[in-house]
Amino acid sequence: MENQLAQEELSRQKLYMADVAEMMKVRARGPVPLAYVRTYGCQQNVADGEKIKGQLSEMGFEFAGSPEEADFILFNTCAVREHAQDRVFGNVGALKNIKRRHPATIIAVCGCMTEQEHVAERFKKSYPFVNIVFGTHVIHRLPEMLYTTLTDSKRVFLRGHEGEEVLEGIPTRRDGTSRAWVTVMLGCDNFCSYCIVPYVRGREKSRRPEEIVSECRELIQAGYKEITLLGQNVNSYGKGLEEPVNFAELLRRIDAIPGDYRIRFMTSHPKDASKELFDVMAHSQHIPHYIHLPFQSGNDRVLREMNRRYTREQYLELIRYARSVMPDVSFTSDVIVGFPGETYEEFQDTLSLIREVEFTSLFTFIYSPREGTKAAKMPDPVSHQEKTQWFAELLKVQEEVAAQRSAAMVGQTYRVLVEERNEKSGLLSGRTASSVVIDFPGGEELIGQYAQVKVTAARSWMLSGELAE
């Protein structure tokens, strides 16, 4: 019944698409309506942005290279860090001048920021030139929102968690032709004390495995070389499904699809990462021996305050087991520096864990309080200046680890997926199975293809190479 209702809703939106397409033909400044979509934040936001672009394409929009050219401007936002939110407010504020020059321009803001009540209220009161503000759970209703704005000249504010099922069949316009994002689940049930995601993305909902496998098969048949499975915690995939399928089993099913491709996934939570998962990776044909496994802190007391629900030793046991079945496995991770109440001695435990694991790379952040989270109310006596000094110390340790890893790669040949041309250097950039980027000279025809590249030089984490004979 839920699936039927979902399909009826999408059919309803298609009617709005047709109406908007007709109205925008008249309203557009040029021969066709142009849209500008800018996405901030994580890969899940990127995947959401591709669905937004897919719907806009169905409504007759083509895409502009800048906001100034566009008839419809949309910012798809991230709420994870304060700096990202401040940047969005500043960039949205700058759109006021475009609206003044072109009053018919429609401006929209969506994403995780707008799911926060105080943020939505700020857009309503302080940004009157923004026509549409909507949350992460109503992306499929964009055609209806545009129709309302065009016909009633009303501002639209639409947020909230709708339904228990993930809607299938929303049009998607992918940003590339070699790498694709596939959402396997939405939301998060972990409620880490520093994290706003469960409040803006809602509780966990898993897509049906047959829908995921079918989407992956279509992408592989279309020539995509790398598919990244997305979820706030992919390791807890399967909750609420009629068929008992966990994430390891989902990977087995996708891995069985014939073709020349890689399957990646993110993000994994250490409390749910299982030996079964590592065993599946070890015996797979298409899953690189690489995993992004955020540890956040190397100190047990801080981990408890973060509500991470694992210990340092449990994390290291996962690392040891993974290496026992995949000796060549590589790890990347997330680290928070200066969590409220963290002492310098506790921070040293994070540094020692980094040295012990020898991560390929780290995504590192100074703690940023998020209104509405438990951590935002905790005493935080350490100054930002001191946290910045800790942060620099962490970067130095990781740079030393990365330099050793990079030096060991010189002279070795790796199969890389060529992603793009580096605008600064003019060189191609290719990513190894372990997610290490190598820059090397080559022709445009290699972009989107696999190539054998020999590493010729290393500088910290930067690698240079040449096409292998």
C-alpha cells in the first residue's frame, strides 16, 4: 500500500512538472529556462542535488554556469559545521542583487540547514527575496513548490519527515559518466552527541535491496566504473525491511553483477562494522580493500561523551581483523579535535591511535557546536586558539604517516580510475583502489577510464606518476 501511495505522489508531481515547463517557457529570459544548482556538504547532499537536477531537467530547464544567468537558483545546504552554514548565509545574501536586477528570478534554499527550525525562521524573516525553502524529505515535491510560486506568487516553506518509505523513481541527472552515487538508506539512529544529522535527516530508512541492485546493474551496463553506496551508517542497512538483508549480504548481491567496476561505500560506523563485512570485502571481485571508518577520538572517556558506543580497543580490534583477512587494506577516517571537555592528555590518545593505524588520509575538524545537540550544552573550557594548536599537531602527525606511505609507493604500478584534469597542474588525476590520488600526464580520452600508472615521485601525500608501458 505504501509503495502504491508513493507512486501516486510521483505521478501527481509529474503533472506539476508539465505545468511548470509551460509557464517557464514564457518566464525565461532566454530561449530556454536556465537553472543554477549549488550543493554544499557530503556525498548524500550531492546525490540529493542530482535528484533535484533530474526534476528540473524534466521541467525543461537547462543548466547555467553561474547564478547571474539563471532563471531559477537553488542552494542545497549542509548543517554539519558552523562555517559551512555561515558561508551559505553569505552566499544567499549576495543573491539579493541578482533578484533586484532580475525580479522574475526564483530563488530556493534546501537541504540539511533548512530542517532546523531556527534556520528556516531566519530565511523567512531576513531573506524575503528567497521564494522557496524546503527540507531533505520533500525533494520530490519540488515541481509542486515551483508551481505554487509561479501561480500564486507565494513564498513556500515545506519541511518535516514524510512517510516511512524511501521514494523510488525520482528523476536523476548524474553529474558524471564514470562515478555514481547510490543511496542505500536515509537517516540515522545513532544520535552522537555532537551531530545534527539525526535531527535533520530523520530516522533510518533502508531502500529495498532489489531496487538498489537494479540501479547498480543499470549504472554498470551504462558504463559507470565506480559506484559509491551511501548512507549515514551503511553498516546498519536493513532495518525495517521485510526481507532480512544486512549490508554484507547487499554487497554480495551487487558484487555478483558482471562487469568491470568498483563498489565503494560510506559511511561505516565502527559499532556496526562486522567481521562478516570484512570477509565479504576480502572475497569480492569488485570491492576495493579500502574502508572509511571514522573513529573521531582515540580516548575512551571522550568516545563515551560522544555517544559513539565503542572503545578504542574495539576499534583497533576491527582494524586488526580487517588486516588479517585483507593484508593490503587501507583506512581513512574522521577526527574531531577539541570536543567539549577534552584534555590535551586525552587528545594525545588520538595521536597515538593515528600512529598505530597509519591511515591513508584523514578528514579532520575542530569541534563545531550545533544547536540542538547534547554536546552544544557541555562545558567547553579549552580556547579555540588552543584547539587550533592541537589541530596543527594532528596534521603534522598525519603528514608524517602519509609521507611514509607515499614514499613506499614510489616505483609501484597501480590501476587507477582517471577522474579529471587538475586545472592547476594540467595533469590527469587518477584514484587507486585504496583511494590514493596520483597525478600524471595523459590525454583527455583517459578520463573516465582505468589506466595503469607507475608512481615516480612522492611529496607528503602528493604522488606523481606516468602511464605504465
